[in-house]
Amino acid sequence: MLLLGLVISGSLYTVFSPAQADSQPSETEQVAKGKELFLASCSFCHGQNGEGVPTVRDGYQLGPSLVGVGAAAVDFQVGTGRMPMAQPGQQVQRKPPVFNDEEVAALAAYVASLGPGPAIPNESDYSIDDLSEEERQEAISRGGQIFLTNCTACHNFNGAGGAMPRGGYAPSLHGVEPKYIFEAMLTGPQQMPNFSNGNLSPDEKRDVIAYLGSLEETPEYAGFTLGGLGPVSEGLFAWVVGIGGLVGAAVWIASHTTRSKKSKVNA
Ligand code: HEC
Ligand code: HEC
């Protein structure tokens, strides 16, 4: 009986376990797959073991070390299509991603295995869907404050982006997925400072995400946005065009009233 039991459980195990292994790749398999992809697409710039390539070619570093940048940095860079970079240049552009979700996860697992770094955030960290309407309004107003003090200097007060020193630019934040907003803060790509969870807690990051989402819902009341350049330039525009126009109209009215015509006739 015992032997029979062992045989049955053993054969059942062999029947079911490979199926499980297929649907859920183990971590070591994922890292191995990530390493393979890495050697093919990333090692030219980031080195065979992600140690970076220090040589500077035509004034640009080929690729920095990825030891300790964490899975979040890979998910952001590869998920937004920035990496693999086509060629070293001034600023890497956002473009349609080259890898699918599974491959991005494998690359992230491999880079995470090189050294401890920030992990990919959970949906509960960045999603605002489970907030009540009241909580969401509160998050938006807190997020607006955080955005104003930490982000407007580069991304403009309405998130439209702007120019940076040395020919760089801070991109527009409109339409960026919540996960990538969270990861951008967490990992600080390029000239952007890094807002670790110690600086800006996950809740504060979610508030910023709520605020950026609310900007997209806000209708532009005026006919022209004037590029959202801010109160000074928009105010100047209002002065020059608005008040200038009023002065022009006043002059026109003054010279076309019946009284001024009469006085011309009399003269
Ligand atoms: C042509 C060279 C090149 C290739 C190919 C390339 N990278 Fe990069 N990578 C760079 C440079 C240069 C930077 C630094 C500029 C920046 O931060 O955007 C960078 C930055 C990164 C960062 C951000 C590091 C940080 O400190 O946050 C990650 C993550 C990354 N690369 C991952 C990858 C992965 C994964 C691949 C392959 C799919 C890849 N890269 C392919 C040149 C390259
Ligand atoms: C010193 C300037 C600077 C500050 C401050 C800054 N950023 Fe950035 N940000 C940048 C630059 C430059 C990039 C582009 C990086 C790249 O292309 O790799 C960027 C990229 C991003 C992206 C990625 C957008 C995309 O197209 O995928 C997000 C999201 C973002 N920033 C959010 C924020 C938030 C939120 C804050 C405030 C908590 C902030 N940034 C503060 C300069 C800045």
C-alpha cells in the first residue's frame, strides 16, 4: 500500500509540476533569460556583466554601470523605449518599447541580480483607482504642493516640460503612465534628481500621480493655452494684445463718433 501510494503521488507530481514550471518561470530562469537578452542588446554599452563601459567615445560615455540601479530603473528605461539606446547622444528619447513585458521583466530581474536597488513598484503603490472621490481630491491638492516645490523648476507648472541646460530638455508629463511616473521619481533618469522613498514617501509619490492625472482632466477654459508658459508671459500677452487691443478700439471709437464727425463738418 505504502509503495503504491508513493508511486501514485510520484507520478502525479511529475505530471503536474512541469506544467507549473511552464506557467511561472522560476527566478533563476528569468535571470538567465534576462542575461541572454542583455548580452545581445545591452552589453555593448553597459559591459558583459553590467559593469559599464567607461570609455568615452566622441565625448559621450557609452554606458554607465548598472550595478545597483535596480529593477525599477530597467522597467522605466526599457518600458518607455529609452533603452536600448540606438547610439550614444545628448539625450535619450522616449519611443515605442522594443521588448515585450516578459522580456522587460527578465532584463529587470537580471539587472536586479547584479546588486540591490529599487524594485518595480506594486500597482497598489501608484494606482489611484481605489481612492474615494474625497480622498482623491485631497491627494490632488497635496500632490500639487509637492509638484510645485519639487518638479515645476524643470517640468513647468502644468507638466508641459521645458528646456534644460546644455541642450537637454525635461519632457512633457502628459499621458505618462502612473507606473513610469513613480519609477521616474524613484530612479531619477539622467539630469532628473532621484526622489528615493526616504525623500518622498510612496504615498507622496502617489499624490503627485493623482495631481498629474487631474491636470489631464482639467479643461483649458480659454481658447488658447499660450503654451502654458506661466503667469508672467501669459500676463504679458494679456497686456500687449488685450490692453493694446482695447486702446486701439478706444482710439477708433473716439475718431468715429458722430460728435467727431460733426466737428469735422463744422471745421
Ligand atoms: C548605445 C549604448 C546603449 C545601449 C545599447 C543600452 N544603453 Fe542603457 N544607457 C546608455 C547610456 C549612455 C545611459 C546613461 C544615460 C541615461 O541615464 O539615460 C544608459 C542608462 C541606462 C539605465 C539607467 C541607469 C540609471 O542610473 O538609472 C538603465 C537601467 C539602462 N541604461 C539599461 C539598459 C538596458 C537594459 C539595455 C538593453 C536592453 C541598454 N541599457 C542598452 C547607453 C546604452
Ligand atoms: C532638475 C530637473 C528635473 C526635476 C526637478 C524633475 N525632473 Fe523629471 N525629468 C527631468 C529630465 C531631464 C527627464 C528626462 C530623462 C530622460 O529622458 O531620460 C525627466 C523625466 C521625467 C519623467 C519621464 C517622462 C517620460 O516621458 O517618460 C517623469 C514621469 C518625470 N520626470 C517626473 C518628475 C516628477 C514627478 C518630478 C518631481 C517630483 C520631477 N520629474 C522632477 C528633469 C527633472
